[in-house]
Amino acid sequence: MILGVLGVGHLAASMLAGFQRSGLGPENILLSPRGKAAALRARHGFRLAADNHDLVERTDIVILAVRPALAPQVVQDLPWRKGQILISVCAGVPLSRLGVSPARVVRAMPFTAAEIGASPTAYFPDIKEAQAVLGRLGPAIALASERDFEVATVSAAVYGWAQDLIRKAAEWSSAEGLDPAIARRLTAMTFVAAGKLIAEKPEPIDLLLEELVTPGGITERGLQVLSARGVPAAWEEACAAVLDKLTGQVLD
């Protein structure tokens, strides 16, 4: 298998690091010749295509990682062929806008944690060749419809918000005197622990929280403050705003 990457920016660079981590060698990867491509070639030995036409001709699976507003234009008039697969990681660009027949198209939403093999990557439709590629970056999660995929893509924004919460909590701990390195690691691992428990235990989340939140305890006190400040409602509003942006327009 030869994997092509069309659009070599920050997300693509994270994915490439994940592919290497999974054992996919640079001889199996072909990059379009812009963005970070030259630097990544010099550092890791990836091959460069002459142009986008050359990249599509020489690859079996192509990852499209350009700016969403450019995606439909970029894939036009390229030599797509039967049996080839395009994996688009361009948020907000529906399948109908990606005319690459007779190739097949999959939408996916990896996170930058792909570089450490820890990205939960939602994708649609469920094509086994795409799952095999995306599974190198972390758990690949197949969805039943494109609407489900749009909802799942909101998690890519939540991923950033979680990092912001980690930053704020770590900075608060440091301001209170905790060693900054310890504050950063402890806060980050706290989020990992919370997510891992919910991901791996079958009980309803409400039940897990009920068991955790002791009446009169510290968790309950903090949740009371957050609720009084309107944080839960603001969080839901933010999720809805991202979904509206995803489904209402092609993102910039």
C-alpha cells in the first residue's frame, strides 16, 4: 500500500508521526510538495510527489488534509481510479462536495493525539481499508450515517476545550504553589483517568457520577459552583454552535 497525503499542515504532520509510530515506513508514504512536506522529507525521508496529479496517480489511499474551504476544488480533475480511497479529514465538507468518482470517499476526524497513537478517530462510511489506516492512529470508530459523523466531529472541538481546561487547572495549581511540572502532569493524567474510566466501564455515566459525588464532599461543592455560573448550559451551547458551523457551511 502506498499512502498519499494531500495537504501537509499541522494535523497531517501529527498523523504522519502516528503512522511512523505504528510501523508504516516513509517508503510507503508520498507527500504533496507544499506546507511542511519539504521539512518532513528532510527529517524523516518521506517521498515527495511532483504535484497533486502525480500523487493521486501513484497512491492507493489518499488523505485529504487541506483547508476545508479549498477541499472540493483541490480534488477536482485529478486521476482518481476504481479501487482507490480518499480519506478526507476536512471538517464540515460533506461527501457530496468531494467528487472523486470512481474512487470511494471516507470522512474521518482524527485529533493531533494521532502522533502518539491516542486519537479516537470517528469515520464514515465504514470501509475496511480506511479503518486499517485510521486504526494506526488510535481507536477507529465507525459511524452509521454522515449526520452521526457531523455530531461526532464536535468532539474535535471538545478535545481543544479539554486541553484549555487542563491548562487553566494546571496554572491555578501552580499559582497556589504546586511545582508547575507536577501540576501539568497531574492535571493531564486526571483527565485521562476520568475518560478511561467512562470509556471502559459499562455502567451509565450518571451512575458513575452518583457514586463519585459524595453529598457534602469536594466534588459536589465544585459542581455547585460550576452550575451556579451556568457552565453546563454554556458547554451545551458551545457544542450546538460547533455543530451548526459544521452543518451550515464549509469551514474556512
